[in-house]
Amino acid sequence: MSIKESFKNALILIAITVIAGLILGAVYEITKGTIAAAEEADKKNAYYEVFPDAVDFAPIDGFMSDAKREQLDAAGFEAVTIDELIQAKASDGSVAGYVFTVTTSEGYGGDITLTTGIRNDGTINGISILSINETAGLGMNAEKVLKPQFAGKSAQTLTYTKTGAVSDDQIDAISGATITTNAFVHAVNCCIKYYSDMLN
């Protein structure tokens, strides 16, 4: 192949790459609003799932100071990030409790993002899973095995057991997926820690 032909082929490849990049950029610009709206709708649905009797939700700005982050880290929650803290509003406008959106990096398959609702009386309203990528047939069973167990628990430190829960502060582990179970329990415990020490 001559130098002229090589140069011509290189120009063609560059042109294809540039055109493909422009098309991808255009598609992203067209769809990013739709994607953002869908993600926002998923989050709102998760808020209602963990606080079905709330009539509105109000984000709390500036909820994570350096001192609070250090306090959580010192308590062993370095792998958990509280992404959002939301007030759940009752029909009379009062605060019925709080919704936490948290991400833990302790999942077997990577990050797990979930919401946790905690009422003013210290009851966990429940959890909702926003993002999970655990092993099929094991950790992915969190939706049906772990999720129902959190509702109604008192907002105290939870543990998990592989031999069957015998007290209110215990969660039954998913068989063969203790890493996933630990990630969920640890994430919810981080919410409990923040609620108990920083909101009361």
C-alpha cells in the first residue's frame, strides 16, 4: 500500500470517528433529559415506597458536613455514602420522618443504592432498591428476601444471622449471599446512625 493510500485510509477512519462521535453526542443531548426525568421518577417512586403516607418530600440541603462525615467514618461507615436526605411531609405539613438515599460499595457485584424510610418514632418504614448488580439467584434475591424484613424494625443497630432471626434487631441473611446481606444491613445501619445521632 502506498503512502498516499495509507493517508487516504487514515483520513477516512478519522472522518468516521468524528462523525460517530458527533452522532453519539447528539443522541446523548437528545436523550439526557428523558433519562434524567426517568431517574427522578424512579427516586420519587422509591420515596413513596418507603413512605407511602407522605404527601410531599422536601430535600435537606447541606446535611453532610465534614464533621458528620468524620463521625460516620469513625463509626465504621466509610464504604457508605448518604446521597440524599429528604423530609417526608404529612398532610398537615409536619415532618413525619426522613428518607435516606444511600450507596454502599460493599456489594459483591459493586455499588448498591437504596432508600430507607425512618419515621419520627424511630420505626423503619422500609427500604427500596434503586440500583443493584449482584449475582443472579443469590444476591439478586435481595428484593424478595431482604427488602421485606426491614419494614417495622426499630431504628436501632441491626445485625444479620444465618441461623434464623430470633430478635427484632436481626435480619435473616440470603443463603449463599452474606456479602450482599452485610452490604444492605450496613447501609441501613448508616441511616440509623445518622438519624439517631444527627437528627435527634
